[in-house]
Amino acid sequence: MNTPEIPAAYQITETIDQRQYLVDGTLKEWSGKTAEVYSTISVTESYAPTFLGSAPDMGETEALEALEAAVRAYGKGQGAWPTMRVRDRISCMESFVEKMKTKREEVVKLLMWEIGKTLPDSEKEFDRTVEYINDTIENYKNLDRDSAKFQKKSEVLAHIRRGPLGVVLCLGPYNYPLNETFCLLIPAILMGNTAVFKPAKIGVLLITPLLEAFQESFPKGVVNVVFGRGRAIAGPIMKTGKVDVLALIGHSSSANALQEQHPKSNRLRLVLGLEAKNPAIVLPDADLDLTIDECLAGTLSFNGQRCTALKVVYVHEEIVEEFNERFSAAVDKLPFGNPWEKGVKLTPLPEAGKPAYIQELLDDAIEKGAKVLNEKGGQHFDNYIWPAVVYPVTKDMRVYQEEQFGPIIPILAFNDIEQPLDDMAESNYGQQVSLFGKDVYTLAPLIDTLANLVCRVNLNSSCQRGPDVYPFTGRKDSAVATLSVHDALRSFSIRTFVASKDNALNNEILEKLLETRLSNFVSTDYIL
């Protein structure tokens, strides 16, 4: 394919030799081995990956150094950060987000180059993350306001607040290396925990512009950022047993492996966003214009590299022929190009081996009786494979069984609604579903059932995470705990309280505590 001229604002004029990492409030210089970072986007006439720079390839020594800094900062719950007044922690976070906003241009450019996300979606990811942080701050204020009181029951007074859990190991994903990573990290530290954060392998350089903001905004040891492979960093940290919370967005196999390395897994709190196989169910009375638009967005936004993507489409046999014809034509009309090109919908895949994997799924499906319905389906570029609409799909095909996380769309026909419902009940996953139809007498019982199989039923719309104020979670192997502005603060904290019998001595002590403001916990101060 021809490589169009890159606008000056998005050109890589110099590579990033990332040598710094953040431990115990100090930006340290790394002199050890590094991992080269390439983009699958080509800037040459004949295809070649683009060298973006390098990042530290750290190991056990650096991982444990970061962990010990976080442990010291938490200080058995006595550290400056976990005992700090809520308004002061909020002030630190407000300082961070203001510094973060000055790095928007750098981060957006690296999002495009590192993971191949379109310019509008890269800008949206950055802006949405800033909005998430601000919304989290406001929700924390509300949470603190609700706690600024005493309760009384059976002659016992109680002052109930939410307290931190301890040390958090934070591991984010490559597909949303800023937004979803920060949806773990930000509420974790705001609630008074300390953290060790390892960026994803792909999307690693875009954290570089934010290291200084972390260092300048938070007390030492609250946020520690190290770089390297997950096994080399996360494994040694978990084996110590000093991690109180594993916060991970990724695959259940990784989560399981890390849990098993913790010597006291019963003490380990989990906050996990894992894989999904979200289905669309298209009923015979569905509005096909709307359904096809939503299924296009659901299956192929960011090339289907989202846990919330539609990964299997069930269409009623009465309309499956028309749906397949129109949907396949729409897929072939999607513009492919580099992320900064106007109107582009499909972009290079950031994982060099992903086209070959999608081809394996395609070959397996064809061998077992499926056909590729769209003309361009399966066509290869050096850094892409064109989305293939595959039909009819059966349960013995890999594309049905595996979370493809890429541009291939399996379609199944059904004549009895129990078929997709049974499949969802048998599935290992239970995040979301998209339900397309009009008749309320059909929809009502379906919604009632689907709400017990997944955690979000999208009516005539594609699956998605946002808005971030809504719960984001899943059943079975799809999630543990809930990530949203409201729920994440609770996922990274625990209810704790001071109780006292209602007598003259205790009441006098409580009154003096409130009057002198000597305690940060026992306080009825109200944050406006």
C-alpha cells in the first residue's frame, strides 16, 4: 500500500530512549538492558516497522525495590499517605491532573504510533481519562461527605469511613494503556493505598511524559513505576506476599498465574477486568439499518481489540441472508489507513503476530465448513488482515471458542432464542450482550433472562464500557469487582470505623477529638 505523507504534528522526529523509572519519589536513571519499541506503522515506500525508541527491561531487583518503596510509604497503615486528610490527598490528585493535561499532545501522538489507535479515538482516550480523574475526585468528595457523621444503634456510636487496603500491584492493558490503566491506578491511590505500576508491553512509551507529574504530585513511594516483562516484574512481587491488591486488566490466565504465586491468596483483594465473548442477538423484527451500524461499531471499533467488542453475532434465520449481505458490504467499505488520516476506521494492528493468528482462525473455520462472505475478507497487508465475515459458524470452530481480539466476525443463525441463551449460559464469560429488536413482548422476558447471564444488556446498541459513571464488570471469567467512577473507590477500600459506647467519658473524648482536629479519621469536616 502507498504510504501517504505524515502531517508534521504526528511525525516521529526523534526516538525516545526511555531510561527513567520512578521509585520512592525519585526519577532514577536506568543503565541496564533495554527493550526496543517498534510501531507496526510504516513510513517507508516498502513496508518496514518504525523504530520508536526503547524502554527499560527490568527484573526482580528493580521490582522488589519498587515494592519495598510502596510498603514503606504505606507504613503498616501509619504512612503519611494512608493517614492523610482526604482534602490533602485530593489536592495531590488535582495537581497531578493539571500537570497531565499539559502532556496531551505527546501522549496522543504515542497512542497512535504505539497501538495504532485513530487520532479521534486517541484524543478521546486522553480526554476521557482526564474526565475520569475529575469525576473520581468529585465522587470521593461525596463519599467523604456521607462519612462526616456519627451513627447510633443500641447505645453504640459509630464513625464509619472507607479506609485503604495497603499495597496495590497495578497492571494495565495495551488496548487502553492510558484510560483503563488509570481507571485502576487513580482510585487505588486516591483511597490511600500505595502502588507499584507496570505499564503494558505495547503502549509503554506513552507513560514517559507522565513520570515527572507522578513524581511531583505525590509523596515519595505512593506511586512507583517500573518497566519490563510481566513475568520478570509481577511474579517476584507477588511471591513476597506483600501485595494486598492485584489490579489487572488482561487475561484470566495471567490473573490466575499471579494469584497462585501469592503465598496468602485469601488475603489478596482482586480487582480484575478480564476477557469476554460478548454476543449480539438480532431478532427478526430488528431495524437492520440501525443494527448493522451498531454491529459494525461493536465488532470493529479499534479493529475489535476491546474486551467490550462484539465477538459473535447471532442472527435469526428469517433475516440472516439479508443481514449477511448488507453487513458484509458495509465491512468492505470501511476505510483503512494510518491513525491520523481523516475518516479512517481500520488501522494497523499493533501486535506483529496478530494477522497470522487471525488467519489461523479463518483457516480453521473454512476447513470446518464456514465461508468468508465479504470480498475483502482475509486480505493481507504487512501489518493488517482485512476483517473477515465468517458464516455459518459452529461450536467446534476456534473462532467460536476463543476470544479473537481482532478483525474476524463469526455469525451464527438461530431459529429458537434458547440457542443463544443456552450458549451464553454455557460460556466461560458474562460481561455484556447487545439485543436488537422492537417488540416489547419479546424483549421483556429476554431482558429479564439476559440480565442474569451478563452484567450489561445493551438495547439496540453495541457493547461498550462508558459512560464511566456506569458499572463496568462481568460474571464468571470476565471480571472480579466493579470498575466505574462510583464503584472503583469502593473496590480499592474497605469499610472501617471507630465505635464507642454512649457514655459521658467516651462522648467527652469524641468531642475533644473533633474540637482539636487531632485525628484525620475522626472528623466531621465537610468538603464542599
